[in-house]
Amino acid sequence: MEKSHNRFLLNKVPEVTLYFWIIKILCTTVGETFADFLNFNLGFGLTNTTIIMGIAFFILLFLQFRANKYIPSIYWITVVLISVFGTLVTDNLTDGMGVPLETSTIVFSVLLGLTFLFWYLSEKTLSIHSIFTRKREVFYWLTILFTFALGTAVGDLYSEQLGLGYFNTGITVIIIITFVYLAYKFLKIDGVLSFWIAYILTRPLGASLGDYLSQPKVNGGLGLGTTSTSVIFLVAILAIIVFLAITKVDRLNNTETEETNEVTRDKKHVLRQTIAVICIFLLVGVGGYVWRSNSLKSTQTTLTGQLNDFVKIENDLLKNVNSNNFNSAKNNADKLEHQWDTSEAKLRKIDGKTWTKIDGTIDVVLASTRSTNPNVSKCQTALNDSLKVINAANK
């Protein structure tokens, strides 16, 4: 009787089908581009964007907890918002507080690991096929939040700080996910373990896709912009949600069977697999980090003389703003972003603290000049503040 009293009417999450993974990647992509749209295009800034998306996320999460069954619209909008919020948590730590991406990666890895540990110790399962109690749903959404935050930290660490770029990072993630699928299919690696590995990795994959589509062509992207990319993917998400609501192909009705399967699994075998997977990821991840870091080593110990190009671009930007020529200003803003991102790996390695400080001022410059209705005074202030910091570091 107690067990049935704690149950919801139906499982609160969808079946893991091809539609699940497609919409998950779409949600992740929107999380990346929509945050940039609010931050830069609408000029909200990182802090205000985080507050707005945080409020929206907690409202939808409240509705998700209130529901007594899986409702596609509420569930997937919650995923969209948690993807944005999880991304912004890492961005705030990195850009707002100057926390190194290495630290964020380690902290979120530990938090995710502890969440999995306490979830399993409490419920004896990590399967998403059995989310039908309040406690399990709390563990589930906490896990999702940490996967997005961790995916952001790892993706940014390798694509930006270590200079691999989003395209190469995306290809690398696709290769890893393919190996995980093959291991699941032919080596009989545990399904729950495979699911969570893939779930974490789809975050940097979605971010890479979003950046590739939205970034200007000069940056190596397709130049669709954050607005168009966000709209395209939101429409696609809406279409799939409507399809799922009508067809009900993602409904789960076998929770009892799933729990039985969970009990009969060889837990020692799964534990060995989990330890082996963690060791492989640590070996490849840490090894790749050390190799890439060593390749970026420079005899330069300060940024003196390394920032001339950015001084010139920002001075050109200031001339554009002073003459009220915002078409040229936005083109130069694209040039500034591209050159800054391209140089990030080398400059950050020389002086990470100063780089972070400059990066914050450049973000303000980009947000002000790319705003839908740019304000001349705000743009001038942002550029003057940024030039002051850059010139001080460049001397």
C-alpha cells in the first residue's frame, strides 16, 4: 500500500526513442543560441539573462512536478529551459566570477557523481524508466541540470580554451557517442550507463551545432545568426512535441517490468563496467588535456604586444559608433569576436586572469553593438572601458 501511495499515475518522462535524442539535441542547440540571443542581440547581459531564464525554468519545473503524468509540452519546454539555465550557470562561473573551466569541470563531475550515488543508494536504480515518485523526479532533474552544466564546461574547455573549435569538438563527440552505441549493441555495456554517457555528450554536440549554424561565415559558421537558428529549432521542437502528443509513441507503460529488470541485473558486472568507463574517460580526457596544453605552451609570459589587432578593431568600432554607422559596427563586432575566439587558446594560456577580464569587457562591447536598437552612449562607454583594459594589458 505504501508503495502505491508514493507512485504517480504514470511515469513522468518519455520513452527513449530516436525522437527523444533528436529533440534533446534540438533543445541543447536552442539552449546555446537563445541564451546568446538574449545576452547579445537583446542586450540583456549575462546576469539579467540568467535571472530571466532561471525564473522561467523554475516556473516550468513547478508545473512539471505538479503534473501526475508525462506531458510532452511541459516536459520538453522544461528541458529547453534547463539547458539554457545549466549553460548560464557555467558561463557565470567562468565569465562573471573567473572560475577556471578546469575547476568547473571537476566540480560538476563530482556533483554529478554524488547525485548518481545518492540516487542509487536511495532508489536502487538510475533508470529513467522508473521516474514515478517525487524523490526520483528530484534526483532526475538535479542530474539533468548537472549534465548540462558539466557538458558546457567540458565543451568550452576543449573547443575554446584548448583551441579545438566547435566543429572539431562536435565531430569528436559524435565519434565517442558512436563508440558508446557500438559498445552497447555488441559488447553488451549496460543500457542505463550508456544512456547517461550519451545524455552528457549530447550537450557539447548540440552547442557545436548551434555555434556552427549561428556564427558568421567569417567565423567558420553558416551565418544564420542566433535569431534565425533559435527560431528554426524552436519550430522543429514544437512540431515534434505536437507529433508526440498526437501519436503518443513516446509513452511508457512498462514501469513494473522495468523495475523487475533492474532487480535482476548483475550489479557487480555493471559496477565493473562503470569503473572501466570512468577510467577510460579520465585517461582520454586528462591525456588529451595535457597534450593540448603542452602544444599551446609559449615563451611569452605577459600579453604585452599581443593585443595590437584588438586595439585596432575596437578603435575602428568606436569610429563606426561615433559616426552612427552600426552596419559597419556590427561587421567589426563579428570580426572582433572571431579574432578573439581564434586567439583564445594562446592568449588564455599566457595570462588566464587578464584574458578573463578582457573577455568580460568584449562581451559587453558585443552585446551593446549587436543590440536590436543600439544606444550610442552605451556603445561608446563599453568600447572605452574595453580599450582601457586592453591597452593596459598590451603595454
